[in-house]
Amino acid sequence: MSFINNWLRSDIKMISAYHVPISSDMVKMDAMESPFSLSDELTDQYLTYLVDAQLNRYPSHSLDKLNQTLRLLMNIPKEFGVLLGNGSDELIQLLALACDTGDTVLSVEPSFVMYGMITKFTRLNYQSVLLTDDFEIDDDTMQKAIKTYNPKLIFIAYPNNPTGNMFNREIIEHIISSTKAMVVLDEAYYAYTTDSFLTDIAKYPNLVLLRTVSKIGFAGLRLGLLIATQDTVNQLNKLRLPYNINILTQVSANFLLQEKNTINANVSVILAQRQILFDALVKINVLKVYPSQANFILFKAPNTNILFDFLKENGVLIKNLSVKKRLINCLRVTIGTEEQNQKFINIVEKFYILQRI
Ligand SMILES: *Cc1c(COP(=O)(O)O)cnc(C)c1O
């Protein structure tokens, strides 16, 4: 037996690593990235700005400037606190680290896989409530789960990944007001929808929001934020590793995230393309297409695995979710550029025409 096999916690040995598929030379429509890169004009300005980064120094500890940039970008009221993370994944981990031994984390299923994974890494108990057939949270089932498990943390993605829908607002409010748990609403896709719980933080002291710049064009920066009362942020901040936001991210974000008009224009293109892609998928009779409030679309497709492979063979990578509960035969496609979406649709149409012959 190898050294590490003897040495490692047995529960870690059982976990399979977060899988990132090879995507070289493929149209990448699997990970909710923005398809838009920086314009040439912006790139030139960005590079002159980047020269000022002092790589020999630790990054600024205060993060005040970046904080301000994000507050302006996302209209965060000044009375709320903001905690920055190396992606919102790091903030999920930080929240788990704030829990006690034996605490339970509750979420819904299917949802974002990192809630469960990070809970396991940090040796907490994980419980999930199965969503209904139309991907809603059942109020009674959730209330029962809260009573049974007495969770310390509840994660809810709003809109949900990978289903793309928004849960009923009243059901979420019921959860927040009926539990002593910290309720974390993960608004990774806030830009692609109209509702948000941002201002509700003033009403509910146990409400915490997560956001990220990953889904609005800057997945490579690795920058997420936690928004909560200033009190909550001050305490959680003790768990943040010093200098967790590196200087290249800080300098880049301070410049690039000021470009609110460009960011919003790109979001508008994605929203228009989401509608076009949705309509095109609905026209393919054999598919069941789920409405989305995010920058991806979930759909149920016969011969799921063969279609997934056929897309790959034709240079398009999407996400195969067909083994997950409630997601039998489901695939998820991230909205791309008009050209990428058209390529994707053409391949799917061709696949079902070939199938019929
Ligand atoms: C993509 C995603 C994240 C991860 O965000 P990062 O900031 O890139 O770590 C978090 N939550 C949900 C629901 C997501 O879909």
C-alpha cells in the first residue's frame, strides 16, 4: 500500500476529485463561463494598469478599494458588510470552517455540488432535501428537515444550479424565518435574473448572500463575495487567510469591474441568446426544455449519453447530468455567443434527424 493510502483520512480516499473535463479545441459550453473576452481597446488599457502591480509585495491587506469597486458594480448598500474570497467556493469553505464539530449542513438536491463536497472535507454532516419534479422546494418537507436535522447552515442557490430556476420566494422566506441556522443564498447568477435577496439582509440577521464575478465574465480572476450584516462579516473575517485575494486579481478587478456598461451589455447579449436558444431547443420535439433564470439551460434529451458524445465529437462540450437524482437524461448547456449557440443547435438537430433514419 502506498504511503498516502495509509496516511490519508479514509473518508477523503472515498471522495472522487472535482472533475474538470479536457476541453482543448472545443467550444466550451459546460461551466457557465462568459463567452466574451476583453476587447482589444480594453486590453490595452488593462495592460498599462497592470504594470503598477507590485509583485514583490504582499497584496494590500485592507481590500478597501476592491470592496468599493464591487459595491458599485452590484449596488451593495453601505450598511452591509462584504467579505472577499478566492472565488465563492472559498467562502463556502470558510462558512463550513465556522461550524462546530457535529454540526449539520442542509441543502437541496439537485444543487451545486460544492456544498456537499466542502461539508465532507470539513467533517460536517450533510443532509439534503430532494426538490419536487418541477425543481421547487417543498415547503413541508423543508420545514420537517429543519426540525429533524436542526442545521447550522443552509445553502440555497438562487437561481439554482444546475436546474436554472428560482425557488418560490415565500418558501425561502419561510425557511429564513423559521430556523436558527445561517441561511446562505448563493446568488452566483444574480446578473441573469431580476429577483435578489440583497436588501432582505436588513430584515433577517441570519441571512447571508454569496455572489461571484465568475459568471459575468471573470471566472479566471477567482473572486467571490459574501454579503451580510457588518457584524457577521467582522466575525467571519477572522477565518479568512491573510492575502487570500492575490494582487493580480485585485489590480485586475479594480480596473475591469469598473466597466459596468461593458459587463451589462454582455449580460444583455446572453439574455437575448438564452431566449433564442430556448426557443430553438423547444422546437426539437423530443426534448423537454426547462425555463432558466441563469446563463445556462437544462434540458431532458432521449439517448442522452450518445447525444453528449456526439456533441463532443463535433467539438462542443456541455455538461452531462444524467446520473443525478431528478436529472435522469438531463444535459446542461451554457449560453455562448450567437455563433456557438447556433453550432450547438445545428449538432443537436442533426443528431435527432440521424436517429430517425
Ligand atoms: C459557479 C458557482 C459557484 C462558484 O463560484 P466561484 O466564485 O467561481 O467559486 C458558486 N455557486 C454556484 C451556485 C455556482 O453555480
